[in-house]
Amino acid sequence: MNTSNEDASAVPSKKYVLSKKADDFFINIYRVYKFIARFFKEAFVPPYEWKEIIRQCYEIGYKSLPLISLTGFITGLVFTKQSRPSLETFGASSWLPSLISIAIIRALAPLVTALITAGKVGSNIGAELGSMKVTEQIDAMEVSATNPFKFLVVSRVIATSVMVPILMLYTGFVGMLGSFLNVYANEQTSFKAFFQSAFSTISFLDISSSVLKSVLYGFTIGITGCYQGYHASNGTQGVGKAANTAVVVSMFLIFIEEMIVVQFVNAIR
């Protein structure tokens, strides 16, 4: 009888497990808050790591151009091809440039760019910082009287916040180019007529809101990847987990932010 009682007491109760999970959740929230607060504190205090920021902009922006170009072009081409039958049913195929421009500028360009960047850049940041963490390179930088947070985290978050809006504008242009080629192949619409019709329905609010969304997405991708990599543990397994979690959490937050920003912009509109 005593043995069975001891075994039952050794098994943690369900209430204890739920309490521990809740504690871990709020502890992680606090750590994220401290991490973001430290970023804003370090970002506006000199010295500034300009060389590292420029290098990260090159790594994030220029090296993402081939994938962004292909994805943006196919997005515009396929969306135009799929939208044509519906408009032709109502005899409104002339509205196609306006429809495509609204869809790409308002939603597709920021969202596609953010998701591609989260998959390519977010995982790279998480794996890079994670490997530096588990091999104690970050600890060595602290011992050598340098500021690893400013050099590793601040530079990457600034680079993602700057380059994602630029990549978004490029994605929008490439997507519109793919749409034009499809429209030209079917209706023989000229380049000038297509873009005049496309931008007749685009306002300054559409462009500015997309740029602001892209800045927010870039910050989210950078801060998530850096946080996961900076707190990696358990060797190579932890590095893989940091890279995977950085991508999943970034994409989840991007969709949440998309819903919130759309509601806010529609309220202004």
C-alpha cells in the first residue's frame, strides 16, 4: 500500500503540468518583451555597426532577388490568368489591370515578400545565431569587450526592416510585369494603357500602407529569427529547432499582423 501511494505521488498531477506550462508561457512572453526592449535601447545608442548593417542588407536583399523575382512574376501571371474567366463572364475583362493592381499592391506583394523572406532569411538568421550560441562564440564576444547584441541582433533586425519594404516594391513591379505580359498576350493591350488603367485605382494610402506593413513584417522576421537563435541550446538539435521555430513563428505573426493592419487601414479608408 505504501509503495503504490509513493508511485502515485511521484507522477506529477495534471494541474501541476498545466500550471508549469502557463508559467513557461508567461516567462517566454517576458523574455521576448525584454529582448525587444533591449533592441530599441541598443539601436539608438552609438556606436553604430554600419558595416555590418550594410553587409546584412546585401545578404538579405540582393541575394534574395532571384527567388523574389521568380515568385513575384509567377504570382502576377497566374493571378491574372485565374481572374480573367470570372471577369469575361460579366464582360468586364477591361477591369483586369485595375483588379490586379489592387490585389498586388494592397495584399499580394507585401504578403508574398514577407513569407518568402521569412522562409529564406528567418531560418538563416535563426541557424546562424543558434550555431554561434551553442558553440559559445557569443559568450566569447562578450568576454572580448564587444557588444554581441548590437553587432549580431541590431544589425540584422535593422537590415530586415529596411530591405523587406524595398523587396516588396520590387515584387509589386515584377508581379505587374507578369500580369501585363498575360494581358498583352490575350488582349494586345499596350504597356502604357495597361499601367494607366492599373494605377488609376491605386491611391497614396494603398502604397504607404503596404510599405508600413512591410516594415512591420521585416521587423517581425528579424526579431523572431534573432530571438530564437540567441536563445538556442542543446547543441546542433537546438540550432535546427531555432531555425524551424523562427520560420513558423514569423509566418504566424505575419498573418496576425496582416489581419490587424487591414482592419486599421479599412477604418481609415
